[in-house]
Amino acid sequence: MTSPAVPSGTPVRAAARTALRWILGVFSAMLIIGVIAGLLIDGAAGLYGALLGVGIAVVFSITTVISIMLSADRDGGALAGIVLGMWLAKMIVLFGLLLVLRPHDFYNRPIFAVVLCVAVLAAAIIDAVAVQRARIPLTQPGPSSNS
């Protein structure tokens, strides 16, 4: 006789939803600050640099959270494989995007780099805090041993 299984993905999904809410809030503020600073520093080129930096960071951060939410019911190895596979795919896309953007001068590169680096650091901190505060069980209840 087995006991009903506890949905293992629920705490992981809750942590991912928390991270998603924080990412959207922090990146919204970062977008406003980056756009204003970019415009003041270098006009339209600064604006485009800030928009590109925040835009890339938002898309990449949200895809990580979504991949965690979609794979939350799988075992730890599968979840890690999906998240790492998604990371590898994002790195390939990022390098391709950077190669495409390299010859263009419609955006301010330093503003783009600073905004992107700050956004990536913010996303990493948000993800770490969301996981740290989550109540994710390390074990799952097994069959009852009462005989």
C-alpha cells in the first residue's frame, strides 16, 4: 500500500513564480532607469543600448524561469539537464546576436554592456534568493512502513 504522492514540482514552481515576479519588477525599474540614463548620456544611441541590454536580459531570464516551471515535475537530473540545455542554447543565440550587432553603430556599446551586466547580476541574485527562501523538500515521502 502506498501513500499519495506529494506533488514534487509545487515548491519548485512557487520559487520560479517568485523569481519571475521579481525579475519583471526589477527589470521594469531597470528599463526606466536605463532608458533615461541612456538618453541623457548619448541620446538615441544610449536609448537603444539600454533597450537592447534590458531586452536581452529579460528574454534570457524569463526563458530560464519558464524552463524550470515546465520541468519542475521531473527528477533533479532531468530538471538540471533541461535548464543547462536551455542555458547552452541561450549562449549560442547570444553569441550569434552579438555577432549580428557588432558591425552596427545605432546603439551605445558601453551602455548596452553595463545595462546587460547589471541585469544579469540582478537576475542571478533574484534566482538565488528565490531558491534560498523556497521550501523545497529534499526527500519525498515513500510508502508507509507501518505493519
